[in-house]
Amino acid sequence: MGIIYFLIVIAGILFSYLLLRYGEKNIPTLSFLITILASTMWSLSIFLHWSTDAPVFWGKATFLAAILIPVSLLFFSLTYPQKKIKFTWYNSLAIIIAPLLLLAITPTDFIIKSITVDRTIIYNLGHKIFIIYFFTYISGVVAFTLQGLRKYKGLSKAKLQYFFLGLLCAVFGASITNIILPILGTNEYNKIGPLFVIFFLSFTVYAIIKHQLLDISVIINRTAAYALTVLLFGSIYLSFVFAYVVYFTNNINAFFLGISLLYGLFAVQFFFYVRNTIQNTSEKIFFPSRSNYQKMLLKTAKELGECISLQELKHILESNLVREMNFSNPHLYLAYKKQKPDINHLMQELKQSKETKVRDFLEAKDELKAELSKLEAQACVPCFSKNELQGLLLLGTKTNQRAYSIQDFNFLETLSYQIGATLERAQPYEKLKSEYEKAMQVTEKMSEQAAYATLTRRVAHEINNPLAMILGQSILIKKYQNQPEKVAKNANAIYQSVERLSHILQIMLKYGSQKSRVSESLNINELLEEICSLARADLASKEIKVAQDLAADLPLIKGDSNRLHQVFLNIILNAVQAIHSKGAISIITRQADFTNKAGMRTQGIEIKVENNGPEIPATIQQQIFDTFFTTKKEGLGLGLSITLNIINEHDGMLSLTSDSHKTTFTVYLPRG
């Protein structure tokens, strides 16, 4: 039995030292420290009451310790995990006045009147007052703890559950052996009361390790590092002493003192270096996940600090949370955007509680548990910045099939503020980006309309020719109406002119109308021939010859005919503008594989548009596809920029090469 008491006392003293040395300096930690010290003192006093020649002294010491336990537990339950009342001098005094009075009268005979030879305690009136005080305060502890269990959810609730279980076991058992049975006249069982302290310590340690009621991993690691460092240096010195005594002499001389002094200086110089090395190494070996979380937190925080857009933020979360930390299905919902009703309900709930929600920790009847299940989310992390909810981060189960741990919670809660700050910082950028995209859409439409208007003017000459032909042939028909052969010849010429007009108008209606973007199967050769037909007037005005080398075996492609028509019309008209006169344009198509922007090898087709105009300088080549870059006085610099955007929309590639002989635009498009 003595060994058990010894272990209880040693465990209590060590626990108290670690709390005092490394615990946070706040009311919950101080209250818990007093509870552990008082429980240790109570256990030691009971042991000494039964085993020494001073039973009265140690009996009264038992009550001194027992008085401190309820009041310290009450302060702990009022402040952990969050304060439940605002402490003032008068309500604090109201809490401590009763235990202070009891502490003052305990050394007198008011509680313990006397003790018999067989160690039976004769109680006085003060014992009844102590019992009332004890159960009143413990009832308060139980009530506030139950209130916390109903109020808090997730990690806070899990911590309180283990504390509450340990408290119930210890209080229930010790109350029977050390209060109820002595009232009934049986004192011999009060010596086993301290055994119930083991239950309290066990549940507390389990809560510390599993749910980090206190940061025991840091405490253990630091303490172990100190102990191992002292052991290492001590072992080296003892080995030296042993070798000196065995192989040299038992006498302490100047040589021995000199070596001892040098070793002492060496130990002082390198003690902290060795201690830190052992601490870091043990952390990597025994707490590898903690080390990984710290590294990933620093890495992610640094990346988020440089992030200004939602696209970057989502990429960082995908990379770090999924690939590195084994979280699955991260979804980020923004508070300033309209969301689905179930997401809005989550936001309202978390805006109030400001607490991470985990499905496994929620009660079955909790509405949030059903909502998280519906969303296929295991955890929901609110992201705040300056006390304003910026968004919600939903996460699925862990890909390694493990449950969420305390390190996960600490990592996510710390990271949530970084995410919140990033979301707040990204809002102006996203607003500006949205306005820019809307402006570009309007600009593209204006550019398309301007291109169509320009094309309309340019094909006027092409239309005038068949119209003049029709007019002339009509006059001739009227003149030679009695000559059937001439009339038939003139009518055939009119028919051909009408066909030409119909062809031109069909193309203009096809590509000039404002219709929604539709992806369809296209024959790129037919599209290029139609564009050349429309550009015939521009080509003829500069006496430019067009050579077409169109592969017959080209596969169909998937694309928007209107958008691709604009691409190749822009490229061909740019070539016409670049050539002064009597130049040449070559249009070549063939099957070809290419590497797209994602770095994937893709099967597709290659379209080359070559012209023998002047060389484009290298400095201009680097900027030619930039928005609003132009070398023309009347230009807006949108044509080739829009061309590149359209090719990107089709998962294609666009490149430019230019030398003194020719300039080539090369377009790659994936096959349909």
C-alpha cells in the first residue's frame, strides 16, 4: 500500500512541477495546479495519519488539503475552456470566503475534536460545515461542467468529457470512503480514498495526450531533453572517474582536479547545444507529426502571405492540405458571395460560435451533424479576419483513414486566420479582376462588331462586281430578247453572279451574327476557304497571291466557328496589312502532335499562315499578343490579344516566328 501512496505523491509532484514550469500562466492552469497539489497533499497526509506517531497533526493536514480541492475545481470549471462569468472582487470574495474561514479553523479542534488510539477520528461541529461546503462547491463544479458539455461542441466538449469522467470517479469514490462512511462510524476505509486520485490523474493524462487539455508533448519533450543531457554529461564524467580510479590512483591530485575543471567548462559551453539537439531529435522521432505540422504551417503561412487571388489560394490549399497533410475534398465558401441555404446556415452558426466543427464530435440530434453529412464534410473551419467571418473551409475525411487529431485542429485553427486574412486581402483584387473581365468581354464584342463593319466595307467591292454583272446582263437580255442563244448566255452569267452574291452573304450572316458560343465539329479547311473568299477584295487591292496547301486527311476539331473565324480573319488581315504590295500569303494545314499549356502531349492539327512581309523585330514579338499593344496609330491593340485568348479557350497553342524572309503564325488545335 505504501508503494501506491508513494507513486501517487511522486506523480502529483512531477505533474505539478511540469504545470508550474511550462504551463500557461492563467486561471485554469493555476486552478488545476492547486487541485493536483491539494490532492497530492491530501493523499500524503492520509498515509502519514495512519503510519506516523502524529495522527492528529496529519488528520488536520488532510482537511487543509481537502478544503482546497472544491474551490480550485470550481474556479477551473468557471474558466475552462472559456470564462462563464466575469470575475469581480465581490464575486471572487464570495467564492473564497468559505474555504478561507474553514482553513482558519482547521488547526483548532472545531473540525477534529480528537483521535483515538486506533486512529478513529472524533468529529466536531466543523465537520458538518465542511461537508456542506464540500458538496455545495462540488455540485457547482458538476453543474458548470455539465453546462459546458451542453454548450460546447467539438474539441472543447471532448476535453471536458474526460475531465468530467475523472472528476466523477474521484469525487464519488472519495466521498464514500472519506465522508459518508466516517459519518456512519467507519474510518478504516478512508486510507483507500487516495486511490481514487489515480482515476482523476489517469483521465486527465488521457485528455492531455489525446485532446491536448494541456500541451504535454512540449512539456515531456523539454523535460526529457534536460534529463537526458544531464545523464549524458554525468555518464561521461562518471566513466572518467571510474577509469581514473581503476587504472591510475584513488588519490585526488592536481591532474584529476584539472581534468574535472576542464570537463566542467566543456559541459557549461556545450550543455544547451546538446540539450537542443536532443530535444529536436526526440521531437522528430517521438512527435514526427508535430514537427510536420509546424513545418507545413510555416510553409503555408508564407505562401498565403504572398497570395492575392482566390485561384492562388485554392491552389495552395489543394497542394498543402490534400497532398501534404492528407485532408480530402477542400471546399472554400466565401462569406461575401451568395451561397446555398445550407452553407448560409453554417455561416450563421459559426459566426456566433467561432469554433471548428467536426462531425464525429457532434451529437446525433445536432442539426449541424446532418448538414455536414449532407455536404460530405468531416470538418468545417471558420476563417475570420478582424473578427469578421470571411469564409468557410470544408474538409472531407483524411485520406490515410485516420481520425482528426488535436494537431489537426491546432493546425487548421491557426491556419484559418491566415486564410481569413488572405480572403480579405483578395476581395479588392477579385472585384477588380471581375470588372476587368466584364470590360474585356465588352471590348471583345466591340472588336468583333468593328471587324464585321470593316469586313462589310471591304466586301462591298466584291458585291459590286456581281451586281454590275447582273445589271449589264439584264440590259443585254432586254436588248437581245428575240435571240434565244444570247439570252440563255446572259441568263447563265446572271445566275453565276447571283450564286457568288449568295455565297458572300451566307458567310457574312454566318460569322457576323451575334450568337452564343457553341462548340461543334468543324472542318478547318472549309473555314479557311470561306475566310479567303471574304478577304478576296483586300487581297486583290494589294495584288497579293494566296497559296493554299490544305491536307485532305485532316480530322475534325471541336470549337466555336464564330470565334475561330475571328482568329484566322485577324491573322490573314494582319498579313495583308503587313505586305506593301504584290506579296504572297501561304496557308498550310496538316496533322500534328503538340504540347499544350498543361505540358501534355496532344493529337491535333497545325495551321500555318505565312507572309513575305517585313520582319517583325524581336522586341515587338515579345509584346505582340499583349492587350492594348499596337504599332498602328489607328489600332487598339486588341486583335492579336483576343486571338490568343480564343486559342487558349480551345486548349490550343499560338506562336509567331519572323525573319527577313517571312513571318509565320502557327496555330495548333486539338482534334475533336
